[in-house]
Amino acid sequence: MTILVSGATGFIGSAVTRHLLAAGHAVRAMSRSTAAALPKSIGDDVGRRALADGRLTFVQADVTRPETLPAAVQGVEAVLQAAQFTGAPVEDPKRGLTYAAVDRDGTLNLLGALALVYGAPTTGPSLARFPAGSPRFLYMSGITVSADATEPWNRAKWQAEEAIRGSGLDWTVVRSCWAYGPRDAALSRILGYSDYLPFVPIFGKGDGPLTPVFVEDVGRLFSLIIADAEESRDKTFRLGGPDETTLAGFIKLALEAMGRHRPVLRIPKPLGRVQGALMQHLPGRPLTPDAVDFVSQAGAVTEADRDHLAKHFPGFETTPLREGLASYLRGAR
């Protein structure tokens, strides 16, 4: 099976790509720059072998540029939308780096390209199913997404989900909790403060429930979804790790895995939003008020979520938090 992965060189997309290739599938890695994508995609034996035997190919396209997408979706059995804009969660509207532009409009653009290539409508009051053999559509969403959420990231992802559900394609949505692992910019940025500070700052109380999930588990789940269309057709799965913690507890466990001992300094969120309001005008736009809200939000799966996933994929298990963190942070300096 050939799968187009949008965002194939990103943090989530690269893990998904690796697991799809390991399962024997062919991946068409979609990136805004194939020259930049190649070295990122062959950093391990799986990628190098797949490139050598022709199962890993590249296409230069951008979800924010609809004219680039029809060629990208031609001749694939599935499309997996995992694109993320540079600098997320710090939006930069002047550069088009927003959740609305990438998550919502980018998804709409992909659906539009599929409609153009496969000849079926994706919007309207009376939707017909796509012709037999049309690609499935898989979407990487977030655990806090819901119909009544007002945050820009949740609103954009919800609108993307609604478009997917109404497209007429077979679809699967995975609402993931905080995914961590090598190349995780969010956790790495927070832990980086321990390089030069005697404490690690976080915004807010850091006491809301979190069930962080190891990025390799995200990749494994998408591989299972691809392999079993019947169990995943037109379903939404909420994915989290097996251990519930808090933001403060998550940071402490990560520091412990690194062999570092630093207290967590809680910065009141209103003060953080003031800092974000000032720092958004600095070069590189390092922080915004919305980004403060994003990094301080809770997000956890429930037992009902776990049961729903286990019902459809009974052999799937997620990695314990300490084990996942230790796999790449142990002894890190």
C-alpha cells in the first residue's frame, strides 16, 4: 500500500513514516522541500532500506498551496495529514504559520485535491461516497479538540475533523495527548532551561491531568490503523500513555531521566500571557499569549477512551512514561 504522509519530516510524521515503512508499506513523503526531507528521512536503517528498494519516495508540495496537491495525492491508497507549522505552538499570522492555515485550511486543501483527482464532492448537503478504491483519510488531531472548544488550535482542528467526517471518504481521526520523544520541541525547550538555570519554569499551576504518549506509540497505532481498515473506518480514537501525571510531574520525571535535580518554578499564567504579549514582537516571535495557554493546558485520556481503543486494537499497548523518557533522555546533558 502507498500512503501519502503530509508532514512526513516533522516530529510526529517522521515516527509514523518509520513505522509504516517497517510494516512494509510504501510512503510518499510530502514536504515543502524534498532536498531538506531526504536527509531527515534516511537517518535510520528503516529509511535507508526503504529508499534503496523504492518504497520511500518524495513529493514537493505544501498544504497551504492547493495547486501543489493534486499530483501529490495521485495514485495513493491513503492520505495521512500530520503537517505542523514551523514554530508551533507559536503562531505567526504574517507568515501564514497558524493552526487555521495549516490544520484547517491545509486539510480542506488536501480534501479538495482528492475530490479533484478522484472525481467526488467533499462538501455539500448530499454527499456521495467516493468511488471504490479512493484513498482513506487519516488525521492527527489533539486530545483537547471538541465541538465547543474556543482556543484557536482546538477550533481549527475541530473544523478540520468536521470536514473530514463530511467528505465522503473513509476516515480515521486520532486525538493524541502530548506526544514526547526525540525531536520533541515542546518538552526539549522546557528541559533546555535546566542547562543554565537552577530551576525549570512552567506557566500556571501545572496540576491538571496529563497522559503523555511516547511518539513511537503514535507511529505504531497509525500503522495498525492502516493495516486494518474495518476496525478503524469512520472512527475517532483518543490516544494517551498508560500513566497519568501533571505538567509539573512530567517535567520532574524527564529531569530525573536526565539525572538532573531542579525544582519546578510555577509562573502565574496571567504573568506568562503578559510576557507573551511583549515577546511576540521580538525577532523570531519566541512567545505569544496563546502559546502560553497551549503549553499550560491539561489533556488526558479516560478509561472509556482506553477501552474504546482496546476494543478495536486489543494487542496495542502504550509505553510506560518512565520507560519512554529513559529511552532517549537517560544520561542526557
